[in-house]
Amino acid sequence: MCLVDTPGLGSVFEGNTAVTRGFVPHIDAGLVVLGADPPISADELALVQEIARHSSELIFVLNKSDRLPDAERREARAFAERVLAEKLGRPATVLEVSASERLAGTGPARDWQALPIGWPHWPSNRERAWSMQPRSGAPSSSPSESSAN
């Protein structure tokens, strides 16, 4: 298994978006990380539609869930699920997570346990697949330079 953390979209560095879009045809499955505020941008939605043309294996997570009050977080999740379902033509479940809470060992469990460990292309060892350890060094700027935790 090879996990690739692409640079994302909307950066002031146009090359980042190009790298992300260029890698899409090579994926077997996608873990789409959305920010909680706003829950999904037009660029992210376009990328999700592009990914869906290459893979039906998609998981959506709403990161930074700790930064919104409960009512706003529920609204953001419902909005993202509704928009994704409309654009993809199928139901879309968005899981709520907070990487900062997970790393600090604080906060509620959120939806970490709902992440599908048996998902195709993922290792069966739950701890290895979903452990959240701080990264060392700078993030890769190229999808060919990837790491697996």
C-alpha cells in the first residue's frame, strides 16, 4: 500500500493544484479530507467528481471538527453530505474528525472508530492503518514521494 498526501487545492502556488489533479488517474481509493469551515469548496467538489470517475472507493472526513460549535458542525456535515450526494449521484457519508485532538489525546472520540478498516487497499492492522503520529520533516511536494504510516 502506498499512501500519498497531495498538496491540495487553492494554494497560491498553482503547481500544487496541478500536482494534485495530475495524480488523480493513479488512485485506487480516495480519502478526501475536508475542512470544517467552509465544509466543501467548489474546487474540492470538482476534484471529488474527478476522483469519482477513477474510483468508487471514497471516504470523506470533515477535519477540524473541534473548531465549530455542535450545531454548526452538524450543519456543515449535513451540507457536505447533501452537496456530495447531489454531485456524485449516490449517498455520501462524511465522518467528523479532529487531527489536533487525536494527536493531543484529548476531546471526544468523534468518528475515528467509524473509519473502515476493512476498506480495500488498506492494511488489516488497525493500529498501523489509523495511527496518527506527528510527521517528521516537511511534507512532500511530489506525489511520487509518499509515505505510509
